[in-house]
Amino acid sequence: MNKKTFLAFIGPSVLMMVLFIALPLATVLKQSFYQTQSVYETLEVETCSPTFTGQVCIKEIKTIPIIGDNGKVITQTNYVGLSNYQNVLEFPRVIAAFANNSWHEFMLIDFWKALRFTLSFTLITLPLVLFFGLLIALCINNVAKSIRGPVIFVSLLPMIITPVIGALAIRWLFIGDGVLTSFLEWWFAKDIAMFAQAWTIEFMMTFYRVWHVAPFAAIVFYAGLQTVNQDTIESAIIDGASRWQKLRFVILPHLMPLIVFVTLIHLMDAYRVFEEVIGFSSQAHVISLQWLTYDFLTADLMGNRSIGRASASSMLTMIGITLLLIPVLRGVWNDYKGKRL
Amino acid sequence: MKDINLIKQPLTLRFSSYFFLIFWCIVAAFPIFWISVISVKLPLDAFNSNALNVIFGPATLSQGKGLSFIDITVGLAIILFTAKLTTGWLGRKVNQYSPNGYVGFGWIIGSMTFGISFIVVFFAIMPSILSVLNEYTGVLGNNIIGFSTEHYSTVWFERDFINNFKNSLLVTTGVVSISLTFGTLAGYGLARSGSNLAFWILIIALVFRALPHSVLVTGYLPFFINSAEILRPIFGDAAPTFYGMPWATVAVLVAINQPFTIWMLRSFFQSIPAELDEAARVDGCSHFQAFRRVIMPVMWPGVITTGLFSFLLAYNDFLVTSMLLEAQNTTMVPAIASMFNMETTTTDQVVAVAAAVSIIAPLFFLVMFFQRQIVSGLTAGAVKG
């Protein structure tokens, strides 16, 4: 295939990605250094009100937004340097918190709170997803062929369900006197409110995410198990390998590329955690980085959106995912170069 | 070959495998089962602290709303029969009646016809027959489980969910068709080119795949809101405001979906031997003709699979649609956020549950129809790459 045909084939797709991914990224970078504000003017306003003795007039100096010819508030965009980033990171408060040696105070700052949750959520769910995925895959591989189909059907349900609805489904099990809360109350014989503190909400979010992603890992691993070299297994058995050794030294190394694949995908997806915050309505206790950006973007009562701060937090979010993915991508890259040599 | 494995398996291990799988299936299905149960109960039952009350719904029953033994048997029979049909019969019929090379199209038509006729039979014909039947069958016709569809009618007719449904339909159709058109072209090009450029495009696409969607939305939003003023010098007064336009959202979702689509389609194209297009080229086809006449007819399974995942992305999306569409005129998933946050009465809560079940019901049928394609799609990127 010559270069011209190749370009013709990939053209539309690349154009889409440039227009709607690369270009917005550049815009976000630019926006993060600018701030759009309404232009205010200071006026002396005289308000008079009638009283018995005549009119009483009060002169006030008011700051009001200038309204343009089309009836909209005039805005003005200024270069503000790094101040958007400073507004998001809030270093003075961070320093104050550290000076007081207070973790609690530190966690009151939105960005750091979101970062803490996003990272711990990603890193806690990853091993759980891998473990349960592998366990389900091994079990499916272990049972009679006739029931594998139905099991896979049921397993696909949590994976394919709309994330917001999946989170809601878990939430409705626990909300108020929901069925599982009543069960837990009976079990521990005390009153339980699952939505009153951060750690129970985080626990439910982790549960939801593992429930949602483990089937994906399981199906990928199950497909990998079908291609395990049976001769190697046989020779391992002849050499007297125990079941555990077989798993550790034959099956796991065979699945290694798939484990890396699932890790890569899961890191990307779990770092984007967002739907859980919506589904569990947890913004009072737990927020994530994506939700923070979303919140900046949402119009407030005056119809203002803090685009500048949203851009700054977007850029910080992106730096985070890049740092997180570097170790994995490096492994893939070394592997790729090794294959080429 | 795997017999050695099986024979050597101690009984305890096999037993615990079965036990764990049963446990897992319960965990996997329970939340979904539970919200479907809640959605057909009156509020008093739906959030009752006693699980049995939720399932049997005495308060719902006392209002005279329920299902009899006959209703349940007939309903289950029809569902099982449908499931049986979808797994074998439907596929054979589609293959039989589709003109050569249009099997994928045949599948779309076939499954839509099937789905619609199921809805007609299950929700229109069956209830009217059963209500007559219940009157003449005595004890068997008495209601035993509380069942009320009133929340569904509230959602769909009073809360105007139909409008959201139409938007969802528009957005998903647009996203699936456009991203497949662009994706197949690019996937084919990338699979058949060994150049460095192709490699780097794939790597960049992978990086794009990792971007949080909120980052992209931050880039679009100011432009979309002000697009009428920004584009005025070019288009004059006809310049559109992109904010709130479903088509703009479609374009955004297509772009977000593109990295994933081209990776998956590329791996499907790679599994088709390159000799096939070489043969077509020898017979005098251009590259594009070879692609359209020779490769596409054998690519349908891959295209359907990728289409399914594009559909899921567009259908399940919350962030992009809720940000770029106006709150009154959005798709189904963002629409539900306003429902469950409105915690004024428990009735509102159950209405939100009914809306949630309405949203996931099509997905349930999707898994039923396309289980094999979904599994092959999940493993395509992994096992081959």
C-alpha cells in the first residue's frame, strides 16, 4: 500500500482525532493561562425613597457588570499566568495544613482531596480486579462446558450495564433501610448508616468498580487460558509440579501479557472515576479529579463557568495519568523493542 | 488433552469452583435483579426493610395490583422461548434471508424486528389475554405477587422520557454509523501498512484513549457555547450554536471513540489474510475496491462487534452528554440524574428506579443477542495484540 492510499484510508479518522481531541487539548492548555471575567464598572447610584418628611436619598457606590448591546454581560479575557493553577492547588492552605501537621485540614482542600481519592481508588481496585478476574476465569475453566455459557452471560451483565445505573443499583441496596443495610444491621446488631461517612461510601464505590470490571478481566483471562500450551502443563505434571506450582510457573507467565493489558486498561479507566460520584451522590464526602473538573465546568446560579480553573485542573489530571501510565508503557515499549531485535 | 486436567482434579477443587461461581453469579445479578423488583412495587414496599416484603409486595397487592400464578408462568415461558429463539433460530434465519455480503445489515434488521415484535407481544397482547384468562381460572388467577407498572407510565409519559429516548436513539445511531465508517477505513489502512507512521498513529491513539473525558469537554465547552459568535465571520448569521445540538455531541463522541475503534478493527483486519486483497488486486481492483468488495463482506463479525462497543460508549455516556446538551433536552442517562437527586418523596425514588430499569433493559437484550460478539470483542485486542 503506497503512502497516498494509506493517507486516504486513515484520513477521515485522523482528521476527527485532530479536530476533536488534539485541538481541544491545545485549547485547554491555552485556557489554563487565561481567565474570563465579566467587566465591572463602579457607579455612584442614588436611591431615593419617600418618607413622611419628604424624600430621603442615599448615595452608594456600586460595582455592577456592564451589559452590552445584545443584552449580555460583557466579558473580557486576560492572561493570568499560573494563577489558575494556584487557585486549584491552593498552596497557602497546603502549607498552613502542614504547618499545623493536620492531615484533616489538608484533606479539606478540594484538589488534594480529589487526588487522594482518585489515586487510592485506582491502586486499590487494580489488585482486586486482577485477583477476582483470575479467580472467576480459573473457576469457569474448571467447570463443565454446558454451564460456562450461562455463567458468562450473567458475568457480562455488570460489565455492560450503564456505569451510573450500576452505581445507583448498588446505592439502592444500601440506601436508608435498603435490603443490604438491614442485613448488615441484623448481622452486627447495631444501627448502620452507609451514606453518613466517607469510608463506607468509598467501600461501596470500590465494591461497585470491582463488580463492574472483574468480568472484563475474567473473560480476557479465560480466553488466555484456552491457549495455554498443554504439553508444558503435561511435562510440569510429569515433573511432579503441584497444582500451585503449575499455576505459578506455567499459567501465570502465559497470562502475563494479558495481565499487563488488563492493568493498562484498568489504570486508564479507574483514574477516570466519575460515574460513582454521580451515582452515589457522594460529592459532600468523596470527590474525584474528573468530578472536580466537571464541577468547575458546571454553570453556577449566575450562569458562570470557571473555565480557567477547569482547564488548570484538567491539565493537572492529565499530568497525573501520564505519570501513572509511564511504568506500564515503558514495560510494553521494552517488550516491543525486544521483539523487534 | 484437557482430560488429564479434569481427571486429576480433586473433587474438593471442582466443588469449590462450582460453589464460587454460584456465589459470583448471585453477586453479579443481584443488584440488577433487585432494582427490577423494586421498580414494579409501590413505594411502601419498594424501600421496605424486610426483604420478603419487597419481593412479594403486600402493600402493592392490597391495592389490587399484582400478578397471578398464571401470569408468572406464561410470562416466564415467553421469556424462555424468546431466549431460545435468539440463540439459534434467529441467527439461522438471518443468514438464510440476508443477501450475500449484507449479513451485518440483516442482523440489524432481524434483531430490530425481533425486538419490536417481542415488545408488542409481551407488553400489549399478553396482558390483555391474561386478564381475561385470570377471571376464569379461580385460585390460580388470584394475585400472589405485588406488581404495578404505574411508575413506568409515570416515567415514560408524564416525565417525558420518550423525548430523552429519542435523543439517545439519535446520538447512538449517529455515533455507531459514523465511527464505524471512519474506523473501518482507518483500521484497514493501519492493518495493511507496516510503516512507522502507522505505528506512531496507533501509539498516539492509545495515549488519547487514556485521556479523561472531562479534559476534552473543558476544551469544547467554551467554543460550543460561543460558536455562533466565533463562526459568524465565516457563516454569517447562519452560524450555529453547537451547545445543545445532538449532532455536535455525536461528533464529539465519535472522536472520543475513534482510538478504541481503530485499535479493535485493526486487530480484526489483521486476522484476515493479506493474500485475499492481493488476489483482488491482481484481478484489477483498486485498493478501495478490494476493501469494499472483498474484505468488507468477510469483516462483518468484526464490524458488528466494534459497533456494539461504540453503541455502549454512546449509550452509557454521562459526562459528555450532560455537559454538551441542555438539561431539558438530553439523552436518557443524564436525564436520570435529575430524577434521583429529587429526593422529595419516595414515589420519586421509585420512579427513578423505573427509569433506571428502562435504561438497562435494552442492554440486557443486547447481551442476550450478542454474547458471542461481545466476548470476541473483549478478547480481540488482548489475545492477538
